[in-house]
Amino acid sequence: MYLAVNVHTNWGAMVHKVLAVARVDRGHPHTFTVRRISELLRSSSFRVCSAESESYEEAKRKDCKAESLRARMKGYLGVSEFEYRAICEKLVEGIEAEVRIRVFVGWSARKNMSHE
């Protein structure tokens, strides 16, 4: 499976949740960090074969220089998102042995997770 999802730093995730609860920024119902998405994949029986993420510092710099007030606020508050990408394989246990099924399906969390 190919996964691309926007993630936050631990600080960014905490601030994002506070803003969502206060209804300042309702945003997306899911807030991920690299650690949280990795744990979710493992608990869902996926093994990460390869992973990479964009630079948080680069995303923050870009947000701080943006024309949009909202983007600049995200940058200065430390809530900038950066993309995490992974190629995973689903681990399926059979009767006699573990069978690995490779699933290469493009999936974007920004488009699909809001429909859950």
C-alpha cells in the first residue's frame, strides 16, 4: 500500500487538537504524528517497507512566508503540516505460515480520510 498523509510534530498535534476543541480551527478529524501513523500501521498489520517525510522546518518556513494569514499563523504557532509517505505491505497470517500480500494502491489521506 502507498500511503501519503499530512502529519504534525508532537507540539503541532497538541496545538491542533486544542484549536479544534475550541472550534477556532475545526480542521480534519484526525491529527497524526509520524509516531502515531507508524503505530496505526503496525496495529493494522502493516509493515512499513520504506518511508520518508518532508522537512518540518521547510514547511514551517513556507507557512511563515505565505500570503495567507491562516498559513502564517500555522507557521508561527508551530502547527505546520508536512507530508509523510510510506510503502507498506499487509501481513496476513495463514493456517501454516505468514503470507505477505503486497498492495500497491495510491491513497491520499487528505481526500479519503474525510469520508470515514
